[in-house]
Amino acid sequence: MKKYAEYEINFTDGEQEKLRILPGGAQTADGISVSLKQKAADGCVLTSISLKQDKESGGRTKSLRAENPLRLLIPFEKRPEALTAMYMLNPWWTRPAFTDTFAGIPEKTRIVFARFSDCFACLFPMAGSRFMTMMGPGTETDILLEMSAGISLLCEIDEPVFLYAEGKSVDEAVHKIFACLEKQMIILPAKERKIPEMLRYLGWCSWDAFYRDVNEEGIRAKAAELHEKNIPVRWMLVDDGWQQVTDRTMDAYEPDRSKFPDGFKKMTDDIRKQTEVRWFGVWHALFGYWDGITPGSSLPEKISENLIHSAAGGILPDPENAEGFYRRWYEQLKDDGINFTKVDGQSSLADLYKNTVPVMEAARGVSAGLEKAASVFDGAVINCMGMAMENILARPTLAVSRNSDDFVPSRENGFAEHLLQNAYNSLYHNELYCCDWDMFWTKHPDAVRHALIRAVSGGPVYFSDRVGESDPAVLKSLCYPDGELLMMSRSAKPAADCIFTDPFRSGVLKLQNVGISGGRMAGGIAAFNLTAQTQAFSFSPDDIPELTGSGKYIAYDFFTGKLLRPQTEKTFCSQLPAGGYAWYVFIAEEEVTCLGLTDKFTGFLAVEDAFRIGPKTDFILHACGNIGIVSEKEIQSAVLNGRDVTDMLERNGTLYSIRLPEKEGRTILSVTV
């Protein structure tokens, strides 16, 4: 910074102070002292602010306003070529806005990706000990930051404001930011968080099937349908509608007996015995129900030491003693046959605890209590409706977090918006979490597109069809016969050349992700045309950071079943009609290369290992099914688990296929050329 910054300080009595201050200096006016400092921090630049009031001068100390008591316009030396700002479209989710000026940044922006002439960068408004910061529309030369603690009793500020990092790519800059945050806030990166075992298998959720009319009869009927159709669902989630509630508050820990007459235990035991379902989960809001606990119900008396009365008159978990609230509940649920929870409404926290507890203290306290109590379920929790940074940065260990607004079956153009949010949110959300791209319907006009993005997502896969409406054919491409998912190694993200381009207006959105196939890194590009016109585009293994410059790759078009030839050394060209989509797989080329299970979107992940001895290569696959092989030399023989299947080979140039019944269990395929 080379010129002054501007400050606007707002007090509860309506008074306002406006100051100008040189970087690194201090400004005093009417007993108020403000200083701004910058320092290097783990590969980033951290800007912090201190605001103090002179209590010794005899003047009156004034309280800061609860909402945006401090607004800062901070000069920025570099002018951006392009910006992608992730802003809150509502209290719970972020989505991208594309602009080329600080003035175009929307209100309530939580993170900004930038392209400058000489580098890429990430600007990150900080969450401090009490205050959270958001960005808004600045000027051509200044960024705007607004700080708030959500409480009007504070008189001073001593907090971080924002982090800034540069890199050779957006990924590098974002990673620097979150590596710094992990150290400062003592939270785990995504790679060190444990994904709950059940979420590695196909699941079903009650929400879009029943909404709040869920009941035992419906759950039993859906379980029976899944069993009859041989759909390998291994977990079921009972979403909103199972609790005893009054309007928007919770009356008791126990289920609504008019819907679940015997609680959950008998139902879950029966379904486990009669079907392949192994795990059951239930939904609840972070505060018990949407607005907390029902005053006058029996629950507040039983757990009064774990509750707090808000300034607005609500009853909420006490941030200083929240663990007991959740632990008692979770122990009861476990005894009732429940294995995990989905926790919703998390980013409503700032509103519900307003003028009661500073927002960051509330977020850390409640999240810590929930995470400690979740040890009852070995940490098996799906965090949801919580993409405000005060939530994202307050969870030290839990692994899974929803990555977008809800899938809504009837929403016009719902697929495009759902894809947009998930793709761009993953650019930062995946630094800390396994990203959950939400449920979908298999009986939906966009079912295949929805299935594809979930296969590529690297997160849980679950659906929410009504009773009688699940389509096994759509689900077959997502998992093995026992329901285990073929999960990619991280969350899918936009290719680098898509990060600063609005895919609703032009071009093709390319999602890229990676996984291990045969002991080597492989990956894929899912391409989507979200515009109303045909779009030409190019793609390459270099679009996937982990594959860049690492050798020669075979390219396979999943939907046509054909191998692709590059237009140049590595680049492929194609076009998609309006609404069109494609899925291209890149696998490291060997003398003989196995594509894995070609009827699974990410079937290349089924290749667990490969051993070559002379002209023979042995491939170990996780399961059996339709298998693809690529070989420049003619295949002389193929042996599957000791059985000669050479006569079953179907050849199309260098691509060979063996069509076999789908079967669970490791398979050894020996190919001799």
C-alpha cells in the first residue's frame, strides 16, 4: 500500500467517525486510535487492525454497532485483469461472480480469486477471535472490507482483516492461504480428515422423497424397493420431519411417535436384517431445530446447563458448554440404531446468536461441542448449510461439508446453477473438506448429468427418489455391486482456463479431477455447455494439475466408447451443443493399458495394480464387469481368473473390450501381446 486507507466507524448511538490513515501508521480522532499493520505470514501477507478508545481522557467510551461497525477502503497497488468473487447468495451458500474490477465485487463476498498480469492471487477476508470480515464493492483502486462481531457491547477491535497470497496458479495461491489458516486456527487440512466409512458407499436420503412428511412406513417401503431392485444402497438418511417440534423449535430429543411409533430401533434392526442397508443417519439443525429449543417444553429443564437464552428470546446451545447438549442426544440416537447425523442450518448462527455472543466465539464453541460429541459416531457427520467462513473455519476435524445449495427437482435450469456452485466452491472448500455435492433424483430429466457430476465430485453419492421411482441403470455407473463408490482423490474443480469465465455466457465449463489407476495417477475432464449455443472447446491432460507434463496419456470418450486422437501433441478439440456434456478419461499409456470398468464413469479407478513380465501384463481389478484394454500390438491371449477369455475379446483398432457379467470380488486379468 502506498496511499492512505479510509475508515468508517459506526457506533450504536448512530454516531460515525471517518478517518484516513497512512499504511502502518496510527490515526487518532476524538479519543479513538486506529492502526493498520501488514506482515508476512507463512507465504501470505496478513493485514490486521487495532481500534482502541482512550478511557483515560474522561470521554465517553462508545459501543460499536453490531452490524458492520467498521468499514475499510484499503488501496491495492495492482489492477486485476479478472476476478472471481465467491459471495453469499443467501446466509448458507456461496456462488461465483465474474468481474474485472474491485468495484464489481458483490456484497458479502467471502473469498476472491484474481488474475494479474504477472501472477494469480487469492484475497481472503479473515475470521478472527470475535470478528468476521467480508468484502464488498470497492473502487477501481481500493478493496472494501466490512467487519462485524454481531454484538453491540464491544468497544475495541484487535483482529486480522485479510490474507493475501500470490502464486503461479489459482490453486497455488489458495493453498497458501489455507495452509496459513490451518496453522493459525489449528484446523486440519482435507487430507488429514477422516471420511466416514458409510459415505464411501451409495446412499439414499428421505428429503425429496417425503419432505417433512417422512415416517416409518415410508422408510420401510423405500428400503424394500431398493432391495427388490438390487440397488446396493448401504446407508439411509432420515431427513427433516422426524422430530418432535413446535413450529421452528425442538420439543424433545426423541422422534415424533406419530411418525415413528417405536422410535428408530426396531425399524433399523428390521431393515438391516431384510436388506443390505448397514447404516442409518438422521438430520437435525445445528441448534436442535431451525430456531433452537421450544420454551416451555421439558427439554430445557433437563439440560439447562447446556443452553443459553439469546437476546431475541430463543433457547440455543451454549457455546461454552455445547458438548453436553449434543452428546446426550447422540448417545440416545446411537442406542436407537442411528450411526451418523446430517447437521443443517449452520450459517444461521450469526443471526441466532446476534447480540448474545460474538459470532466467532459462538461458531467455535458450538462447533467444538458438536465435534466432541460426534465421537459417539466416530466423527460421522455431514455438515450442511454452512459455507459462511465463520462455520468453515470453526470445525477442527470433521471431514464432510456440503458444497452447494440444495438440489431442487422442480427448479428451472436447476442443473446449471447446481453445477456452477459446486464447481467454483470446490476451488477453496476442498482445501479443508471432502465436498458433498448433495443428493439427486434418478428419475429426472437431468439424471445422467447429475450422476456424472457426482461420480466426478470426489464426495459422497446419494439420491432421494420417491418410493417406486429409483432407476437402477442410472446408479449402476456410480458404484461397485456392493455399493462401494469409485471415488476420485479430491473434489472436482474447474480447469484453469475456466476459473475467470462465466460459463453461463460463453465457452464450456470443464471439471477436472484425478485418481489412482494401476498405481499411477489418472484423471478426467467432464465438459458441460451451459449456454444456449453450440460451443467449440479444447481440452488436455494438462488441464489437470497433477497430470501436467508427466508423460503420455490415452484419452477415452466415455459416452461414445472411443479412443481420441489429439489435434496437436496433447490437445484435443471438440464441440458441444447447447446443454451438451461429455466425459473424457486420461490414463497413462503403457505397452498394454487397462481402462478398467468401462460401464462406470470412473471405472479406471477399479484397476488396483498392474505387473508386466515380458509380453504378459497382469491387471488386478477391484471387481469384474465390462473391461477395456488398449494395445498397439495385437493381443494374443486374455485370461481372467485362470479362465481363457481370448475368444470374448471385441476389437476396434487398438481398443479391446471384454463384456462380462458384473461381479464383486478382485479380478486378475492377464493379457499377452
